Amino acid sequence: MATARTQELVYGCMGFGGSWDPSPYSREDLRTAQRAVTAALDLGIRVFDHADIYRSGKAEAIFGEILAGDQTLRASIQIQTKCGIRVGESGLGVHYNLDKQAILDRVRGSLDRLQVEWVDTLLLHRPDPLMEPELVAEALTELHAEGLIRQIGVSNMAGVQMATLQRHLELPIVVNQLELSLRKRDWVEAGIGVNGDQGIAYDFPLGTLEYGAAHGVALQAWGSLARGVYSGARTGDAGPAERVTSAMVATLAGQYGVAPEAIVLGWLMRHPADISPVIGTTNPERIRACADAAAVAAQLTRVEWYSLFSAARGQDVP
Ligand SMILES: NC(=O)c1ccc[n+]([C@@H]2O[C@H](COP(=O)([O-])OP(=O)(O)OC[C@H]3O[C@@H](n4cnc5c(N)ncnc54)[C@H](OP(=O)(O)O)[C@@H]3O)[C@@H](O)[C@H]2O)c1
């Protein structure tokens, strides 16, 4: 018997706060974020995705200002944030830090900026090669015991990495957020290419989707809109496969009576891995264009799914 799907759209707040430098955000940045949050809420989106590093903390800070201006909002949504990536510290460009104290400090910083007492889910943003799972576990257990985080997840992690970490954790990993889309297809390609030369070209770690399915780790897809390459964004360097795929997306959108974004996301959600797309557009119209994604996923035929897949990869599957 098929299990009930739990996938839902998640709103990604990485676009909030203006520039990536630490200069203050403007009132216009705030209005942009307010309009996007309103559009997302109107669509029924209840999960908002953050990270401590987005726009040097300004994405969280702007969201905190929105929450402070609406006393009822916090109780009706789930807030997810991430820690582990450090930018421009200690003479380094980008590095990772999942030391115990770093995790504790970063989460407290996020709570301050968001102006909330807890976040619903904390994700470890990327695997830190120097992390010691026992100490990560201590940090997460402390934060959970203090009521500062309710559940935990990871991002950009392979199945074996999750399994290794989980052995040390008291709390279950409930989410893995990965880049998955009609454009970033290696998560499909790697499975198809098993035992074939083509498989070598894809470095998506086999077993990652399967680990999630076996252990109740929900999948979230970042970059899910493929940054608009199949739904109207002018990239300037679109190749033949992107042009053919965009045309096919437009045709299907016409047939289904939905926006192209709903087709792009519907393709992702049609996959049985139960993927929740994280949408990062700040444009209210584009947010509304995602409304019918789940409905498309429920109807998209095998032929349509494979037609889009073959078009995007530029050739049939082997
Ligand atoms: N875990 C991680 O490592 C990780 C990494 C990156 C992102 N994320 C999360 O995932 C969320 C989504 O990721 P993402 O923003 O990279 O991917 P996305 O949702 O695929 O793309 C959103 C971006 O594409 C632009 N876009 C989309 N459709 C367009 C169109 N038709 N024409 C022009 N521009 C278009 C948007 O601009 P407009 O705003 O102008 O619409 C926005 O800049 C982020 O907000 C963040 O929460 C996580």
C-alpha cells in the first residue's frame, strides 16, 4: 500500500534583506519581504526556511521584524534555520564550523535575530569535515533540552553521512535539504546510471534518497524552481536542451491551465521520494504561480514526466 505523502511547499527566505554584506537592510527590503510572506501564507505555506548566513543575518532579522509586527504569526508557522557555514571569518573566505560552541552560539544568534524563543527545526547546513559527532550531539541535545530547537535536520548530506551522525544523536534527523530540480537531476541520473558508464558522470551519492525513505527523513529541495530557467528567466546562455524543455513546460502549463512554475515543481513532486520544494522567489506573482504544483504532481503522467526529463537531459535515458 502506498504511504500518504507529506510533501508541501516550503518558503525559502534567502532572498530577504538586500545585499549579502552586513550593511543594514532598507524599508524597501522589508516591504519586499512582507509582500512575499503574505503571498506565501495566502498559498497555505506554513514552513519558512532560513540560515544564519543569508544576507549576513539580514534575512533572519527582517523576518524577525515581520514577526514582531504580527503577534499571531509565530504560532501559525514553522521556522527552520541552519548553522554551520561561516563566511569571512578568521582570515578565511568560506569555511564550515560544527564545533559544539559554534552551534550553540549560532543558534542563539538566529533566535535573537528572528525574535523568537525557539526554532521548529535546526538544520546542519553542510557536513563539516572536522565535526565530531559526539560534540554535535551534545550541542543539539542541550539546545533541545533548553527548548530552543524542537527538531533537527541536515542539508547537503549523503545517506551514509546521516547514518554516521545519527548513531550519536538522541534526536532523530527529520529533514535533509538537497539541491534537487529538473535542472539539477543527478539524484535521478545516479540511480539510472548504476552499472553503466553514464553513472560515473554523476556524483550524487546513491542511497541518500533510500536512507531518507527508510528512516523517515523528509526531503526538501533547494533550487527547486531551477532559478526560473524553464519558466521564463532570461539566462542569456540557455542551451538547446533548456530551450526545448522551456517550450515543453509552457505547453504542459497551457494544457493543465497552470503556470510554468507549477509544472517545474510538479515534475519534482511527482517523484515518489516525497519531495517538498523550497521556493526562493521573492516575487509575489511567482510565488502564486507555484500554487498548483501538488495538483500537477498528482496528475502528471509517466509519459509527461519522462518527456520533461529527456528534454532537460538532452537525450533519452540509456
Ligand atoms: N541548503 C542549502 O544549501 C541551500 C542553498 C541555497 C538555497 N537554499 C534555500 O532554498 C531556497 C530556494 O533556493 P534558490 O533561491 O537557490 O532557488 P529557486 O527557488 O530555484 O530560485 C529562486 C531564484 O530564482 C529567481 N527566479 C525564479 N523564477 C524566475 C523567473 N521566471 N524569472 C526570473 N527569475 C526567477 C528568483 O528571483 P525573484 O526573487 O526575482 O523571483 C530567485 O532569485 C532559498 O531561499 C533557501 O531558503 C538552501
